[in-house]
Amino acid sequence: MSPYLAVGLALYLLNLLVGLAAQLRLGRFGLWHHGLYLVVFVSTVAALVLAREGWLLITVGCLALFPKARPHTWLHPTLGAVGLAGYLLALGG
């Protein structure tokens, strides 16, 4: 596995966990979640370019749509899950 892919996936999973904790109201992570989103977006684009994993286009597309997906709606966690699928497909490919 490419180190770029590994770092991108780890950051993506961390942001998913922070988002899930915020969704379950286990803490107030809004600022951290949004700051981490920016880092995740940059690391995913870097993994797409440097690791040449085409499946990450799915993840980048989902990340690009996140600003339109309001929290606590069905679209927000759906984009998170589909974006994770992009990473998992990249791992298998």
C-alpha cells in the first residue's frame, strides 16, 4: 500500500470518527471536524495524484459535495460512507 494512501485513509477514518462522535453528541467537535476536513481533502487529492489510485475520484467527489450536505441530514453520513468506499476500492485495486 502506498504511504500516501495509508495516510489519507487514516485521516479520513479519524474524521469519520470525529464526525460520528459529533453526530451522537458525545462532544462539541465542530471546529475540529471542519479543520480536519480540510486536511483530509488535501491528503486525499495528494493520494489520488501521487498514488495514482483512480478509485479515489469517488472520495474526492464526495468530499467536494460535503459543503452542500448539512449535518444531521441523511446526505452527510451517506457521503461519508460512499467516500470511504472509494478508499476501500483503492485498497483492493
